[in-house]
Amino acid sequence: MSLRVLRLRWSFVPDFSGLMETFLPRLSAEEQQRAIRFRISEARQRFILARVMLRHQLGNASGVVPESLSFATGKHGKPFLDTPGLDHPPHFNLTHSGGLVALAIADDEVGIDIENVRAVAMAQRLAHRFFSPEERKHVFELEGEARDRAFLRIWTQKEAYLKATGLGVGMPLRGVETEPNPAKPPGLRAIAGDREEAARWTLLEADIPGALCTVAVRRPAATLEIKRFTPADLGGLPAVQ
Ligand SMILES: CC(C)(COP(=O)(O)OP(=O)(O)OC[C@H]1O[C@@H](n2cnc3c(N)ncnc32)[C@H](O)[C@@H]1OP(=O)(O)O)[C@@H](O)C(=O)NCCC(=O)NCCS
């Protein structure tokens, strides 16, 4: 399998309303227990949908029956495929926001972040802590929704990179310098001042309604294949109207 083309699949919880409980048997015992522990219905449904989509898509990418896939987590919690017999398991990463779930699959380290477009509480404080002076300038010279979008765009770029590395909150995010100008394609300018390391990465944006979504992959060039995942993908279930 060659995934120079990154696969991005996204889905929307309401598209699957009434179907979630029928999906539970497709999950492992551990995933089912995790699903049951969610107190908030939206979070529970989002988790179930994310796992069903993940298994379905990784099954396609690796040629393994989705229910037979097994997973493990890295030191800081990043899940990876740990299925016996797979020599080069695909890399993947999941993200969610509101009713949206998105998944990236690639041959190389990959991270993804999605954020619903919204006014961000404490944007000034967060930007002061995590953004470079140039990133802050680009955000706060704007007003209203343009400002929210500029903030979230930079945020998703940093998070996508952070999630690709799998390091979690331990990484100093101010050192992850992104392309802050919304008129230019996304990208990494430097990682802790290292421009060569930044050049090893590609950042790509996905056009998903009502959201900002960035994928980071550790390769110098890549293209994105984006598809909406619907009940029809699972076969025999009603298609989205
Ligand atoms: C792990 C982390 C990256 C998740 O971020 P989030 O925005 O809360 O959540 P997302 O919806 O994007 O991603 C969650 C998914 O990422 C995956 N994940 C978990 N730990 C991960 C890690 N260390 N690295 C990458 N992916 C991870 C999981 O699949 C998880 O979904 P699941 O729990 O349903 O399996 C987060 O805990 C973290 O460390 N955030 C950094 C916070 C920060 O300082 N941000 C500043 C940005 S400018």
C-alpha cells in the first residue's frame, strides 16, 4: 500500500442517528466499555462513530477484517495499530469537535485536528501562551469571525503537528511556528528554531463545513483525498438524504 495520497475521512454524528447502538457489536470489548462510560450522549455517539469509521477505513487500507484490528497506545496516549501480521501498518490519527469526527490515514507519522468555527473564550490568553508574536499579530489585527477563523486555523496547524509527533502537552507549542497568513497555504516555518525539521513536514487543510481542519504528515509533499463517511459506506444501511 502506498499512501502518498493521505486519506481524510470525516463524518457527522446526526447522519448516523438511530444507528449507534447497532454499531456497538462492531467494537472491541474495551471500546464498548469506554463507550458506555460516557455520560454525555453526544460524546458517546461521537466516540462510537469514530471507532466504527476508524476500523472500517483501516480495514480497507490494510486488508484486515475491521473487527480483527487491535490497537495499542504510545507513551503519551497516541493510538496506533498493533495487529499481528501487519508488516507496515498504516499510520492514523483521529479528531473530533462538536458533532464532527475526522480521521487521517497515511504511510508516515500523521496528526489531525478539527475545530468547529466559534468564538474562542480566552483567545488572547491562549495566543499569548502558545502563539509567536507574528502569529498573534495576524490574528488580532482581524475582527469578528475572521479573527476566530485565523485563531483556529493556527491552532489546528499546531495541534495537527503536535498530534503527529504523539508527544501530547509536553511539547512547547510556541516553538511550533506556523504560516499565520490565511491568504497563504498552511505550513510549518520552524520547530524550536529548526527550519530543516519544519521542511520535512507537510500541512494540508480540509474544507469541512463549519469547521477548520488541518492534517500534518512527516513527508515533504503530499496530497489529500477527502471523503465524507456516511451510513452507505457501511453497506446495507440507509444513505444520507
Ligand atoms: C492528546 C491531545 C493532543 C488531544 O487533543 P484534543 O484537541 O483534546 O482532541 P482531538 O479530538 O483532536 O483528538 C483526540 C484523539 O486523538 C488521539 N490521541 C490521544 N492521545 C494522543 C496523542 N498523545 N497524540 C496524538 N493523538 C492522540 C485519540 O485517538 C483521541 O481520540 P479518542 O480518545 O477518542 O481515541 C491533547 O490531549 C493535547 O495534548 N493537547 C494539547 C493541548 C495544547 O496545549 N494545545 C495548544 C494548541 S496551540
